[in-house]
Amino acid sequence: KIVKCLKKVPAEQLAESLLGFLEFGTNPMMIWGPVIEGDFGQLKFLTEHPIRLITKGNFMKVPYIAGQTKDEVGFKAFEIVDNATLTQELNDNFENVAPIIFTYERNSRQSRNVTKAIKRFYFHDRPVDKSQVNNLAEAFTDTLVTFQVNRGAKLVARYGDKPVYYYCFKFQGRYSYFYLPGTNNTIPWGVVHGDDLSYLFYDSINFPLFKKNSPKPEVDMIDKLTTIFANFARTGNPIPHVNEKLDEVKWERFTLESQKYLDIGNKLTIKEKLYEKRIEFWENLYPLRLYTGHK
């Protein structure tokens, strides 16, 4: 009945209804997510929590590449610190607002512990204001992207038998999906969600069409990134042969022991343990045993 009803509703009305789900500014950012389906005699897509499925080995074991941009959704911080009303509400009601903006469960002992830990770790138990915009940006990025991507890579590396490749895109080009407020879209702030994709796919709305004779360094990054992902699609190895175009780098697989990743800046380099302390913070808050019953 729900499906039949939705098919009759104009697309514009469905799109406009999105605003009704927002509780604090444009938050929560993640409204819809996967649901573990109950058994009603129907064909089920997701039968258990993904972490439990992976630890049981019930997933496609293929070469796996995962990564993030340096600042991901950190731009969400500006919406808050540039709005006195939102800033005041966050500080006055942090216990209730934090689960909304950082997207975790509410009104439980666990959620209250998480909220206190976030305030201490990211904000040093001080009020959030413009001086803490970078701390707030890191909190957004870690909760919504960094921790999730990192945990996924670790799980697949541990329970799979195919190589896992991990990267962080840090290249700061002249164009971005987010610019510093008040700069008339001329000064990018960080490297945000989707900025890496602009060097793989042409976005006619937000980016110019780069050609071979366009100014560097964007053209060089396009050449590098398209080569890496084309290699991975063809062979399962993003850099099968060390070469000059890709800065003579050998991209080693990500393992639980080394946790190596490709740092994609002006030059490609191999580093280890991306945002180590920040990820450890979240791993301690949400240990695997909460989902599996064992370590």
C-alpha cells in the first residue's frame, strides 16, 4: 500500500517533504539508511547487521578500494558557527543536539556517554564557537565518514582474502564543492566530500571542463586519478607497475598491521594509520563486540 501511494505522489511533493525530516539546521545529514529486514515471508536483502555478515564471511570477496577526502563533510561546521541561533542552541542543549548532527542513537546510556566523550575529545569541554570551527569540522567528518570507511576497510581486510587498498584524497585544487563563506566562491575550504570525484567525472555545474592543455595542476591530477581507477577496474590493482606518471609509488595493500594508505596530494605518497588517534577514539566508543558479541 505504501508503494502504491508513493507512486501517485508528484515527485516535487516527495522532494519538498525532505525538509520535514530536518531537526537542527540542515541536520541530520543522513536521513535514510539500510534496514535489517524482518521475516514476513518476502525476499530479504539485508538479513543481519553488515558487521555480523562480514565477520561471518558472508560478503563478496573481491579486490576492495576505499577512501575519503581530507575534510569530507567538515563544511557542515560553518552552517553552525556562522549562525548565532544554532551555535547557542548547540551549546545550551549539546546532549540532545549532538546525536542529531553526528547521527548516533539517542536517549540511551551509550548515547549519553558518547556525547560526553565527543565534547571532551573534540571541544575540550569548552563552548563551541568560531574558534572551534576546525574541531567541529573534524567531529562531523569522523562521525559520518572517517570512522565508517576505516572500519569497513579493516573488516574486509581481516575477513576477506583479496587485497584492500585505502586512500585519502588531499589534493587542494582551485575548485571545490565548498568555498569559504564570504569569498564569492573563490577560495576553497579544505578538500570536501566529492572533490575527488571531480577529477574522475565531469561536473558541468560546479567545475570547468579540464582539457589536456588546461593549466596544471588539475590536469595532472585527472591523469593520475583516472589511471589509478581504470587500472583497478581492469586488474584489481590500482598501480600494478611503478611508473613516473604515478610518482614512482608502489601502493601496498591495507592490512590491520601496517594500515598503509595512498596519500593523494600534489604528489602521491604512501603513509600509515590515517587519523590514528581520532579513529581510535571512535573504536573505543563502538567496539566490535557491540555488534558481534566477541572481539
